[in-house]
Amino acid sequence: MSMGFWPFDSFGSWMLLLLLVALACSKASSDLNKSTNSTTQHGPNAWFAAASSEPDERISVFELDYDYVQIPYEVTLWILLASLAKIGFHLYRRLPGLMPESCLLILVGALVGGIIFGTDHKSPPVMDSSIYFLYLLPPMVLESGYFMPTRPFFENMGSILWWAGPGALINAFGIGLSLYLICQIKAFGLSDVNLLHNLLFGSLISSVDPVAVLAVFEEARVNEQLYMMIFGETLLNDGISVVLYNILIAFTKMHKFEDIEPVDILAGCARFIVVGCGGVFFGIIFGFISAFITRFTQNISAIEPLIVFMFSYLSYLVAETLYLSGILAITACAVTMKKYVEENVSQTSYTTIKYFMKMLSSVSETLIFIFMGVSTIGKNHEWNWAFICFTLVFCQIWRAISVFALFYVSNKFRTFPFSIKDQCIIFYSGVRGAGSFSLAFLLPLSLFPRKKLFVTATLVVIYFTVFIQGITIGPLVRYLDVRKTNKKESINEELHTRLMDHLKAGIEDVCGQWSHYQVRDKFKKFDHRYLRKILIRTNVPKSSIVSLYKKLEMKQAIEMAETGILSSTAFSVPHQAQRIQGVKRLSPEDVESMRDILTHNMYQVRKRTLSYNKYNLKPQTSEKQAKEILIRRQNTLRESLRKGHSLPWGKPTGTKNIRYLSFPYSNQPLKARRDTRAAEFTDDDSCHPGFPPVMFSVQSRTRSLQERRQVQEAIPMKSFHRGREALNFDDQRTGQKEHGGRDKRGILKPKPLFHTVDEEYASGEQSEEEASAIGPRWTAEQKQKHSRDHHQSHSPLLQRKDF
Amino acid sequence: MGSSGSHATVIPDGDSIRRETGFSQASLLRLYHRFRALDRNKKGYLSRMDLQQIGALAVNPLGDRIIDSFFPDGSQRVDFSGFVRVLAHFRPVDEEEAGIRDPKQPEPLNSRMNKLRFAFQLYDLDRDGKISRHEMLQVLRLMVGVQVTEEQLESIADRTVQEADEDGDGAVSFLEFTKVRMPLGTLRVQTGWEGSGNQVQCRAERGALREWGEGLWGRGRAWGRKSEV
């Protein structure tokens, strides 16, 4: 591990220095306080008090008032330290694949704790119950609720609820009761821990945070249902544990004064249900309200993120006011509003919301882990071998029992049961996180004399699960995943397999969804008929393709296409002549590298769940891929859009015909072809004005194919000169980079530069001949479209639009 | 759209389609509903545009080719029987069915050969029975991201054709194609990690859906073990 951390040593060192300075300052400042006025109490305002109490004091040139800023100052430093550590963590590529990021956060926390302990610093800002529940918890819950993939969640809803609800209860009560039995053994010295205490401990220790491990086995491509189970568990588990925890605390308080009667237990169960359902209810209400409000924000889009955050938070607060589950409320709110808000708000607000949410939640979690590290290193521990070991063992046993029992039942109702492997992974992903620690840390000492023991046991469980399970789960998944070990032997296989996957995915899409047929249909109808009309702005695009286009960010697309063109070759380019007879000379290494290129660069089969990383917001590869594919396919797609607009065919063609006649190009068929291409970019601008340049750069990929053809073909000399013009015309548009790229190509091939573009006309013609040779595929309708483009192209107005 | 409503619908030529494709009544009914949902203007047939409107298909790199395969011989419309006939290729091979099949009858659409032929047609644009280097390159262009240069793609295409080409004509024939695919069959068997099917179904629906699910959501069977024989 020490080897792994080298990269951020350099970052960390000055941060540590800063931290030490801070500590030194605070010491100095408190020393100063002591020396100036020993009677003054220490505290944030001590220095002012000290200053005012001495009349002789002059205005000093330099003053130090560390106490005033201590809390925010230290919190800021912690967060910065954790961020720098994260940068280092991700600089070293292999590390994130090896362990969850929570390992790193815990280590940083322990480091800070060690420093604080070592320097004997006065107690750092501590977490208390209200800080945790009011400020730290909501962002974390909101984040996971908002990033939950909605559709697969609802498709798997039955299994998720079944697993997360009863699962949490079985774990809580199982662990609690079995620990209670252990406590009855006199030899362990635990007889003062009563049943309620044990149940409470069970409830807090059963709150798992498996989503932290999702990042670890991300690249192992676990299947969607498994992914959703783990995600759903994270989402609901916290809520259930907290509700249980609060009810049990209430019981404990009551128990102090009177005995608990069966009626109370029944009331507790009823309360459990009311609290849960009430929370969800309020969440949904607030979700709809905020979606409705974002309908009217088009003129002041800067406050869109604010609306989203404030309403989610409000739902949490309102639910808490009414003693309902705020966690479930904020989750439900996020899930409800997400769909509508995303359609209403502007693209930038959408990005802001995403990033801000990630940021808030990661700040919360960092703080909790640092509190955890701080409280790990200190004197507030009580070590009891029996209790701690049995806690560890029972956590594993009960998780295993709940997984295998519950999935045995739910498999009976599923079309696609969870395999034993899936269940093993779910069992093994029972990593405890910040939630357990916070709940343990917040136990009121007055009610729980053995709180220190609980905290210690919780810490041990967290450390064990995060470090040991978190680090080994990646290899375990890889080991269980048979497909990974099967290495494909030939390029053909690699290609055909992926093609088959795409084909299957495509056919699936054609067949549509097959789940929850009636319920979903009904909801969709209701959604369409009422909800969307009320909640979503009226001018939304009609077809899904249009909305996809809308989501494309042009700049990115251009950059992407450009870098794709400019990226250098990884292996030797076979020479033109050599290619024909001498392909056999490819060494095994070349074949190997080809296969690698294919494996890494072939488009992934679309997933319905987006990849989720708790700590980071990666640019979704699937999104990027979708952009690429859309750009490439835009001709056919656009055609379908155009048809969708149901413009009468004849009319535009007619008007353009006139322009064509007035344009001085006649009897220059080659030039006309060239313009046909240009026109491809210019027409239909109303839909996506940003496309033309993009299209161009993508197109240049096909150009090199055409370059190749040029070897076999003779080109009429006349066209060279016109081609030269056209080349300049191109360069103006695409700028220096593109130019450089082409130069490179020009050097590679022993051809004069200007042939390239000329060839395009020839080959353009040729490819059309080819196309018509295909015959039946090239249908009348397409031909018509083609000729229409042809006519359009000669409109000078359209031409100019391009510039 | 309750279950009572769907029973009342009558599929045109239902019986003959069922015999030809081997779909069960329930699957056929579902497909019919899907067909009508895709058919925007209630034309009674699907046009290219109807299929292009499927959002997920728009971002499928092979989207155009898949759509084209629904419109053989340049037709612009596909009716329900044509639609189902294409989909029938993806029905998993049924164990009992394979046993009792009358050898005189034509091969079912979902036989291994027909499946392979369907895939082959995605490559073979000019329908000459061969995947030329050019066609291979076109498929590669569709499937590979822009990071890979054209030169790389070309040499990959060369290599791919060359690897499969046994008779040295510089193209991959259907026979050669089936040989390449051979190890694939074993590859996809029993992986258990395949597929994205994740529906919680009520029990009554299960039988009918399982037939579908396994074919479509790839438990590895459709292209897998059975077809190896």
C-alpha cells in the first residue's frame, strides 16, 4: 500500500504542513490567551474578551485570532486534504480498481486523527446528532436517490423491496438477538447490555453501504439486475435502519421510566410503517411541486438548481418535523422530480445539479470519515474481544442467511433468477460505511453506558468490511465471472461477438419491453395524459431522437471528432503495395495489438443502467458513444426526421430548382456532386444548427478510403483546379488542426495533396454507382431524396450559411 | 389495455404465422401489440421511419443495418408477418421441438444456419454471398470508435478477412463465416452473466415469457449450446 500512495505524498505534504501550522496557531493563540488573562475562558471569543478587559491595550499591528475561525478553517483543511488525497489516488491508475475510495478516506481520517491526537490538540469540532441528521445525511441520500436509474429500479421493484426491507430487518434483529444471547454468558462481562441495547446495535450495524464497492467491480460488468439490487439496497437500507434506530431509541428512553408492554411493541411496528409510508408520500408531493415550478423557470434558469435542492431539502425537513422518515422522503422526492426536472431545466442547470449533488454528498461523506478517523485514534475505546469478534461473525452469518433465504423466495417469482454467483456477490458486498459509524457515534451516552464498546465494535466492523472485503471483492467478481477468463482467439470472433451483441440489443429494442406490462402501461398512459401535461413545459421536442439531438453538446462532439482524426497510429501502417500481397507478414504482436484495439474501441452494447460511481461523475462513455453513433448516422436519422415533419415533397424541390437554374454551375457535374455533399450539411438547419462542421470532420475519415481508391482511377485534369479551390474552402472551415492532419496523411501517401479532394468527387460518383448497383436497396424514395439534395445544393444562400 | 382487451384482438393470419415462426400464441399477441405501438399512424405496416424512431435503436451502431434487415428487397414497408418472421430468427431453439421436427419440413427460422445467415446478411451488403474486404471495413467503421484511425481499421479489416478466408479469394464466404463462428457458440454457453433481462413476472406469464426472454435477453441459449450440434 505504501507504494500506492507515493503520488499524493507531494500534494499531501504541504497540506500537512498547513494543518500543522493551523494546529500550532491554535496552540499559540490559546497560550496567548492564557498568558494575557488567565481568568478568561477559552472559547471562540476569548481573545476579544481578553482584549477588552485590558484598558492599556493598544491596537496591535499584528493579531492572531485563530479561535474565531477554527471550526470552518479546520473543516476546510480536512476537505482539501481529502480532495488532494483523492487526486493522488486517481493519479495512480491501478489503485481505484483495487480498492474502494472509502479506504482512502478512512486512511486520511485516521491520519488527521493521529495528528490531532499526537499534538494533543484540543478537541476538534465534533459531529453531533443535529449536525449529522440535518446537514450531513440529506446530501448523501439525495445523491443516491437522484442518480438511481429509474426504469430498472421500478422493473426490479418487487425484488428490491423484498430484499431491502425484510433484509434489513432480518439483519438487525438477527444480529441483535444473537448478540443478546452472547451477552448472557457471564464470562464475557457483558451482562449489563440488555436486549434493547443489542437490538439497537443490530439496527445500526446492519446499515450497509454496498454502493461503495460498485466502483470497484465496475469494469467487471456485473449484470444489471445484480447492480440494481445493490443500488436499491443502499438506497432503502439507510432509511430503514434509521427508522428502526429512532424507534428503538424511543423505546430505550421509555424503558428508563416504565416497562414496555406488548401494546407498545405493536405501536412501534405500526409507527415503523407510518413513518416509512408517510416519508415516501411527502417526498412524492414535494417532487411534483418542484417539477411543476421548474416548468416556469425558462427565463431565470440560474435558480433552477436552487429549486431542486431546496425542495428536496424541504421535503426532508417537513418529514422530520412530522416525525416521518426524512431519508425516504428525500429519496422519493429525488426520484419523482428527476424525470420531469431534467426535461424542464436547461442543459447547464442539469449539469450543475449533477455536479453540485456529487460534490455535496462527497463533502458529507469525507467529513464523516474524518470524524471516524479522528475518533478511531483516541482514548475513547472499550475493547471486548468477545463482543467484537461475535459482532463480526454474526454480521457475516446473518447477511448470508438473509441473502440466501430472501433470494430463494424471490427467485421463484422472477423470470430471470439470481444465480448462486450473484447471491455470493451480494453477500460479499455487505460493506459498512459512514452510516453505521454515525449512528453509533450519536448514541446518547446517558442511555447507553457501554457506548464506547458499541463504537469500537462498529469501527472494527467498518474497517474489516471496507478494507478486507472491499479490496478482495474485485478479484472475487473477476474470478466468478467466467466470461472474463475466456480469451477470444481471433479477430473474427472478437468482431462477430460484438456484432451479435449489438444485433441482439437492437432486436430487443425493436421488440420493446416485456415487463410489468399492464402496470407500466397504465402508469405511462396516466403520465402521458396528465402528469406530463401539468409538469413539463409545452415546447418539448416530440420524438426521442430529437431530444437526443438536443442533448448533444456540439462543442464536445467537434472536439471528439477532431481528436479521433488526429490520434496517431498505434501500430505500423501497412504500406499500400505491401498490403495486397504482404499481409501475412503481420507479426503475432501486431495481431495482438489489433485485437486489443478492437476490444477497447468497439462500441459497447448499450446498457440501460448508467454506470455509477459514488465518488465521481465520469463523462458517461455510453453518452459519448451515443453521440458518435448519432453523428455518424445522422444522415439516415435526419431523413427520418424530415419525413416526420411531413413537408410536402414537391414544394421545396420546386423552389430550389429555380435557384439551381440561375446558378452558374451548369455542365459541371463534378462540382455539382461536391455541392451535394455540402448541401447535406446545410439543409434542415432548423433542427440542429451546430451539425455542419461536425459532419465535415467526421466525413474526413471516409476520405482516406477514397484516397485509396484513387490509385486505380484516372481523374480528369480539369477537375484538379476546382478541387484546389474546394480544398481551401474546406480549410477555412476546419482550421489549422484539420489541415495538419491532412498534411500528415499527404506525406504518408506519395500523392499530391490536392488530389485528395478531387478524388472525393470521383469516388462520390463511384460510390453512388455502387449504391445503385445494389439496386433494390436503393429505393425510389431515397433516390428522390438524393435528387432533392442535389437541387438544394445549388442555392447560394444555403452555401453561405456554412461559413 | 388490460388482459381482457388484448384477448379480443385478432391477429391477421395468426395461425399461419404461428406455424411458420413457431411463436406461441401469447408471444405473438405481445408482438402484435408492439407492432401496433410502433405503427404510428395506424397504417397497418411499418416503415423505416417507424423503426428509426426507437430511441435505443438510434444509438445502436448497427441500427441502420438492423432496420434494413426488416425490409428485404428494397421494400418500404413491412407487415406483421414480415416483422415476426425477422424476429423469429431470435427465438431460442426449443429442445422438444428440435426432437420431434419432421425432417421433410423446411428448417425452422431459428435454426443455427438461419441465425448465422441472418448475421451474415448484416455484413454482406451487396448480397453476393461473400463478405468482401470492403464490406468488412464498413462494418468495422460502424462498430469502432473514432479513436481508431482509418489506417488501423484497414489493416484490421485485412487481417479479419485473411484470417477467415480459406480458399484465398480475398473474401469471406458464408461457409467460411460459419466456421469462424463455431467457437463463439461455446463461448456464450452458460456464462450466466449475460443479458439484461430483469423482470419480475407474475407466475402465470412466466411460461410464455421464458420462451422469449431466453432468446432475446440472451441467456446464451439462442446462439449457444443447442445450436452447436
